[in-house]
Amino acid sequence: MTAKFPKNFLWGGAIAANQVEGAYNADGKGLSVADVMPRGILNSEPVLNGELGDFPYHTAIDFYHTYKDDNALFAEMGFNCLRLSIGWSRIFPNGDDAEPNEAGLQYYDDVFDDLLSKGMQPVVTLNHYDLPLGLVTKYGGWRSRELITAYERYCKTVFTRYQSKVKIWMTFNEINCVLHAPFTAAGLVFKEGENKLQLQFQAAHHQLVASALAVKACHEIIPDAKIGCMIAAWPTYPDTCNPDDTLKAMAKDRQMLFFGDVQARGYYPSYAKRLFRENGFEIEMATGDEAILKQYAVDYVAFSYYMSQVESADPDRREKTGGNLMGGLMNPYLKASEWGWQIDPKGMRIILNQLYDRYQKPLFIVENGLGAIDSVNADDSISDDYRIDYLRDHLQQVAEGIADGVELMGYTTWGPIDLVSASTGEMKKRYGFIYVDKDNEGQGTGRRLRKKSFYWYKDVIATNGEEL
Ligand code: BG6
């Protein structure tokens, strides 16, 4: 019988600096866009000129100080990798400082050393929703080309520093979210009368060029490393077999695929021209940009997957699905999480096939998981069978995707330890195998507890996915 998962498959979990570390101003760290969001991407506007209160990302789960113990728990589950991000503003507090901050560089040296000593290879996202705030106030975020230079310098600094420790990199987390969360993903604040879509795509162009330059630098500095893009992926289904619904779904799909198309194939897809034209703008490109995109395509395509969505061309049907970050209609064939995200394991197989058919490059599932409310039993156990069900159902479809012929590098669940939600800034939306005793108000001991899913995932890894 053929094994479900390949040998040397990467098993682990994924976290992001701003959602776990806390210590938001320790050891010379500058503020990032996450530090000025009181209650996450969906529930708040950035506080740019006011007093910063006690915001959730400021303390998060204190991973900055607890990483050794937390890594030990990941190792206990058998992880052979951990996806984590570097906080850019720990390295360059304002984003474009003349010299990097040695304390920040040392911190990630220590974290990577600790992971490696415990048998886990670091899989590193260069920028995960925490652009240095200095780059927003000084340049207006990614609307400015200046950020390409700042990002390239940051990348070269960390590639050089960690070249012997980190061999798998990703350029931007969920790069397509510049279209959905422009402040968080690109530091964009719009002025009255501005063409928002134009600015979003202009910022995207800068990020895409920056991403290609990061690929170039990574290959030059660490020849044996792989560097990929990362997109928030979800299949879009047409509401009916009316061709108008299919066209609507296709347009929605392209909001995601555009980014993979440029990063994996190395050029702007033909459909982009019409989109820009019909929205009354062109992308400003510098001489040489297209050549850079062409020459430095990514080695692999990473993606997050949580849900699918449904699109209709009928305006009366287009009421929003509650809590679904991407909008869309309710799918009567699917259940939804407590946050209204529609649970669609088969969508995982669909997206794996769609991305592999299109790009023919290795894929890497770097986020998947269920945000749910957990309760702690009297004996400190946590019976999160719903999380096990969600992950098992998805992993079964991952195995189907592999059987379909998809080349897959690995699977890292989102939030192997409870962390602060990106969309709502809450702690009660928990993803972890490890419970963290902390509530939405930041109260709690911070104590870590193993949930039932902890033992389940440990078995999954120990059997290389044969037992789900
Ligand atoms: C992805 C992000 O969009 O989804 C993560 O890369 C985020 O940062 C995750 O945490 C889950 O979303 P949420 O809003 O439930 O935290």
C-alpha cells in the first residue's frame, strides 16, 4: 500500500511574531502596525495619533520569554519544523535604520538554536502582518517604492545572519490580503478621494518586486535554501450553474491567483490589464521591474487554508456571511465555525489541485486550523474533539490531494499553541493543541495545558499521517 504522506514530510505548526511574542517594546524593538491595532483587523481601526492602550498584541502569550518551554511542547508532539516569523521592527526598529538592532538579531539566533537543538527546523516568514510603523509614518507604507529598498536590506541582513540555521523562507504572509486588510498587510491609510484599488495594486506591485528581490538575495546568500510565496487560499464556488455566477466566482478567484501568478510564473497575468483598465488606472513600474519578476520566481508556493466561499452575480443574494473575512454567501452544504468561517475539508483537495495544476511547483500548507472556544475541565483536561475532527477531515483531503499527484512539502497547523487572533484580537478564539491560560482582557496565569488534540496530533506525526 502506498503511504499517504511522503517520507521527509514536514510536520509542525505555524505562529507569527506579533501574535505570540508580546514584549512589544523590549530590547529596542520598534512599533509595528500590529501594535496600534486595539482589537484585530476586523474589529478595529489603527490608532495612529493617539494614546496606545493595553492592546492584545503588546503582551500576546509572552513567547518572547517562554519560547524554550513552548518549543519543548512542540518537540514533544514530534514536530520536525516550526513556521514562525521574524518581527522586522525587532531588527530595524523603524524599518530603515542605518544599523540593525543586535538584541533583536540575537533573540532570533537564540530561538532558532533552541528549535534546532530540539530537532525542529525553522520555517521563516520574513514579514507576517507586522510592518514597522516607522515605514507607515515616514513613507505611507507599501504605496512607496522606498519600501522595496528597506525590505531588501532587512532580508539581506537576516539571510546573512541566519544562513546556517534557516533553509526554508517565505517572503510575505498572505500577500493577497493587501486587497482585504490594506493597513495590516501593507500599511496603507487612504486619503479622501484616492482610488483605493489602484493604491492596493500599486502597493502589491512594490511587494511583488520586493519579494522577487528577496528570492534573488536568498539564492545568492544561502544557495541551499528554498524560498516561497504565501497566499491566503480559498476556492470560490459559483452559487448556481448560471454562467454569470461562474464569471463572478472566477473574478473572485483571480483576486487570490493574481499574486501566485506573478510570484510563481514571473509575470503579470493577462487578465490583470483589463481589471486595471476598467478601474481607471495603470500600475507604475520602474524599468527593470518586469525583468526582476521574470528572473526571480519563487521555489515553492505556500498557502493558508481555512474555508471556501460562494459567489453570486445576483446582488440580492450577496448578503455577507458573518465573520467570513472574505465575504461571500452561506454554503448550504457546509457547517461554519463559531466565527462563521465555513468548514470545507474537500475545499482543501480542490485548492491543492488548483494551485498545483496552475503552477507545477511544490506546495506547502502553512496554515490550517479551527478557531474555537475551549473550556477547561475540573482535572485541567480539555476535550477539543471538534478540533480533532476538523484537522482529521482536512488531513484526509490532503492525503487525497497527494494521491492526485500534488507535490507537497509539508503541513503546519495554524496556532499549535493558543495565540491572539489576527482578525479579532481575541484570545478566546483558540487554535492550539496547547491551551494558554489567558483571556481577552489579558488576565490569566499564562499556564500551558495539553489539550486532547495534542495527543492526537502527536500520533498523526509519529505514524507519518497513517493514523488520522
Ligand atoms: C491567517 C493569518 O489569515 O489566519 C494568521 O495568516 C491568522 O495571522 C489566521 O491568525 C487565523 O485567523 P484569525 O483571525 O482567526 O486569527
